[in-house]
Amino acid sequence: MTALSFKGKEFVYNHHLAVPFRPLVPHPDKGVGQASLDGNLIIQGDNLHALKALLPYYAGKVDCIFIDPPYNTGNEGWSYNDNVNAPMIREWLNNNPIGIEDGLRHDKWCAMMWPRLRLLRELLADDGLIFVTLDDNEQHRFRLLMDEVFGDVNYVAAAAWQKRTSPDARKNLSPAYDYVTVYAKEITKGKLSLNKMPLAAGRIDEYRNPDDDHRGEWASVDLTGQTGHATADQFYEIELPSGRKIQPPEGRCWALAQETFNRLVADERIWFGVTGDNRPRLKKFLSESEGATIWTWWPYEECGTNEKAAQALREVMGQPITFDNPKPVQLIDRIISLATDQNALILDSFAGSGTTAHLPA
Ligand SMILES: C[S@@+](CC[C@H](N)C(=O)[O-])C[C@H]1O[C@@H](n2cnc3c(N)ncnc32)[C@H](O)[C@@H]1O
């Protein structure tokens, strides 16, 4: 497998094992209700220590991890602080925060991420998923880190989240989206099953009921298919209600075998148009819809923008906010709805303004 090499890799490779276990100390005065380590938790501190402290309670139990690490733009002010037992890495501590001039900026970022990704993997359940937001500063290095820590077979996809609604005039080619990269802990792509999403309002508007069907509103889909994998019983003549007889269009077959087609006609699930003379289409009822399959384009109308997230944060916290580019609640909602069902265990170890905790229960 192609592996990423970065300065310090040999020193951080097993650093997660050397990180001491530190106890989680409840602060009842900062919490709501009874302080309890097995309830919802906000942990203050370096996330390397926090992740290690969570291991005894949550190893192999977390259903969904969302992380939004520093993008390593060179002006976020993040610091490399890990107590790695190697002189070269100890020297790095003198050059914090990591600025744009730092020639080892990318090595330090990889060295910071490596032990955290190792611990996150240990915390994830066997059928769990991890979602990670980044941009072009580190996305390509991150993919290689993940291929090594999680295994390239566990890569699921990288969605493009449209983070803004218009170009940034200060940029030459203004980025419109961030990546939301998804890896599974164990499951291969074949077994992966993400939840469907509720249909968007625009899609629901496409459902009508021109034949007053008792099952309610429906939308129709094409009933022809490609001939590549077609079987003989997908080529047959159909007599339309108007009496006209038709074959599949040139180079196409019917999507359904004749027996299935006849059964659906009998159940009034095939639409031949108002006059009964159109090529047949399949009726899909809104009441039977399982929701929409999500693809890797996540537009701002569905997942919000950084600007909207900052606005929402200002409404909660008052002006001015000290967090750059917070993530919108809608984005985290999309991730959690895709990956989990009720009562899931969710972890965000670069919480920033705490968007993940903002989600309604
Ligand atoms: C990109 S921001 C996350 C923003 C967050 N998703 C939000 O919606 O506000 C990255 C966050 O990680 C925090 N961070 C960086 N290094 C950290 C560390 N070692 N331990 C804990 N948090 C860290 C930063 O302070 C920053 O708030």
C-alpha cells in the first residue's frame, strides 16, 4: 500500500500507547443535573488526553465520529503540543502556533493527527463511521493517513459540502466547498448501509395524483432499461389502453419482466398518460417513499453555510464570536442522520464552538 511519509512519523507511530490515562473529573457546577461519566459529556482539555481518558468507557462503542480538525491554513493559530519523547519533536514546541512560514507545517499536522486517529479508531464500534471535514490544505495528506490507520478498503466517499453561496472576491479561484470524508471502521463498502434522508420540499412538489389514486400522490419513473444485463423476458410487446401496441425503444429493454409488469398493471401502478396512449411509467407513491438516497453533493440549502453558522452562534453567544468558520447545525444533522439511528453514541473531538452538541436530542 502507498504510505505517506512525514517528519516525525517514527516517533508518533505508537505515541497513542504512551499517552498516560488521566481521569475525567466531573464539574457538577458546570453541568446540568447529576454529574455522570456515562451521560452526555463536554470534556475540556487537549483531545489526545480526552480520547485516551474515554477509552476505558467507550472503546469499540462509538457509533459515529465527526471531527473538524484545524484545516492547517497557516493562520488558525493551532499548536503542536504533544509530549512525544524525541528531541526533534520537543523542538517543535518552541515554534507554536503553527504559522504559514513554518516549513514543517504539514509534517506537524500529520504528526498531530496520527495518534488522535489511532485512538478514534479504537473508540469506534465495528459498524461505526467517521466523518471528517477538511479543505485542500490537508485533504490529500489526510486521505493517505486514513488509508493507513483505517485501511483503504474502509474508505466510503468524500462529499462536497457547499460552504458558501458566492465566491470570495479576495481569492483567484474561490473554493466553494469543503470535503466531508467518510471512512468505516470495519465494514466493507458492500455491507455499508447509510440511512435515507427525508425528501426535500422541491422533490415532494413533484408528486401529484392526476388519476385520483386512493394511495395518494405519486411521481412516475421511466420503465425502460439498458440492454447490457437484460434477460429475454424484458423484451415484449405492450398493448396500451388506447389499443396501440409498442416495443421497447430502439436499443433499450423494459425495466421489468413481463410477469411483474402485468402484476403492476393489475394493481394500477403503471401510468399510460391521461389518454392511455403514452409509453408506460411506474408510479412511485409518496406514502411508500423510504426517503432520498444521498449523493456526495451537499448544497448549502440542505446543509447550511459557515456564514449562517456564525450568525446562529452570534444569536446564542452574543457578539463578537471567537470561533472562525463554525460548522452549521444542518451539516452535523445531515451526518448524524445518515449514519445513526436513535440512541446512538456520537463523538466530536475537535468541538470548537460545540456545534455537534447543539443538535436537538
Ligand atoms: C476547525 S475548528 C472546529 C470548529 C467546530 N466544528 C465548530 O463548529 O465550531 C477546530 C477546533 O479544534 C480545536 N483544537 C485544535 N487542537 C486541539 C486539541 N489538541 N485538543 C482539542 N481541541 C483542539 C481548536 O481550538 C478549534 O476550536
